[in-house]
Amino acid sequence: MNKDEQKAEELLQLLGEELAKSREQAMERAEQPERESIPVTGR
């Protein structure tokens, strides 16, 4: 493998890792339901 191919492979690896991280974060947000606001009323 020449230097250009090696650099391209490294970049693809880094891009793949970043994509996996962003997918994980998106899934974590999707799994957590939005917090509901419950109004407080005085008695």
C-alpha cells in the first residue's frame, strides 16, 4: 500500500468511527422520552 492509499484508509477509518459515535448519540436521544412539563397549581 502506498502513502496515498494508507492516508485514504486512515481517513475512512476515522470517518467510520465518527459516524458510529453520532449514530450512538442519536439513538440515545431517541431512547430517552422528552421530559413532560407538569404545571404546578396553588391550593
